[in-house]
Amino acid sequence: MKIDSHQHFWLFNEERDSWINEEMKVIKRDFMPEDLELLLLEQDFDGCVAVQAAQDDAQTEFLLSLADQNDFIKGVVGWIDLQSSGLEEKLSTYSDKKLLKGFRHVLQDEPEDDYMLRPAFMKGVKMLANYDYTYDILIFPRHLKNALIFAQSLKNQRLVIDHMAKPYIKDGLIDDWKRDIQAFKGLRSCLL
């Protein structure tokens, strides 16, 4: 089976999607399954995984709804408040959603580079393994050292490093990224 492992769908909202700057103005519009389906078929893909683009429960519900309506969406990576006191209950509620495969948090936008190492955050991520969910790490190269500590502390949690931590390829600044990303090679729980 050939899968696009990271696809976003959204109804564009100027305020919520303020991360889409003028350089990316071509994507300042709605992106829905019908925009992708033909492209997947033309490239002989069997489907995709829809990944959250907003940090709220409504986004997860939106993606699950799209997955229910479109057979080619084979899985969803949503958002959940990993530091919530009601996390266990919320995860239990989601456990019957078979297309929900994991969660992520936009760590790259947090003011602290070590946000992922907060005890409450790590405790929440550790709970995901109990439900066989993955956790996607969305970071920049400067976060890789903390992400390695994070990954080493979560040996039973399957992790995905989204976009390979977004190396600065066009700027030619990949030496530090290359060194730091290679440190993940020996970790069985990490997918790049």
C-alpha cells in the first residue's frame, strides 16, 4: 500500500491560520479531500494520513469527519491537550475511533525550546502508548537536542519527527541538523 503519510485539510481562517505568510499565499484557501483525491489516484497512491493544522479539539473532530466520508483517508493525527487533567478520559473517548492514529502539538511555536520536556507534557505523551497512539514531534532544527532527550525518555512511545525537523536546506545550513538528526538513528521508537 502506498500512502501519503502527511496531508493537511482545512477551511482557511485568516486568524487561526496566521502562520501562512505572504510567501505561502498560494495556500491561503480551503484545502479539502476533493482537492487531493485525483492527485493521489494519478500518482498511484492508495490514500493518505490527515494531520492536524490547528490546536483544538474541533480540528480533530473535523479530520475524523472527513476520514469517515472519504475512504482514501486511512488515518488521522489529531490534537489533544496533553497537559489536561481530563486527558485519560478524553483518550478513552477517542479509543473507539479506529482511524485516529495519533496526536501532535505545534512545539515549534512554543516560546520555550524545551517545552516538550515539561513533566506534565511528557506525562501526557506517555499516556498515548496505553492507547497505541503515535506522537508527532513538530519542531525546527534548534529543538533536536531536546527532542532527543524527549525520545530517550519515552522508549515505549512511537514517535514521528515531522518534516525531519525542517532542515534549512535552501540556506545551506544543514551540518548541525545532520549531526543532530543522526543521533536518532539508534532509537527504535522514532520515525523520521
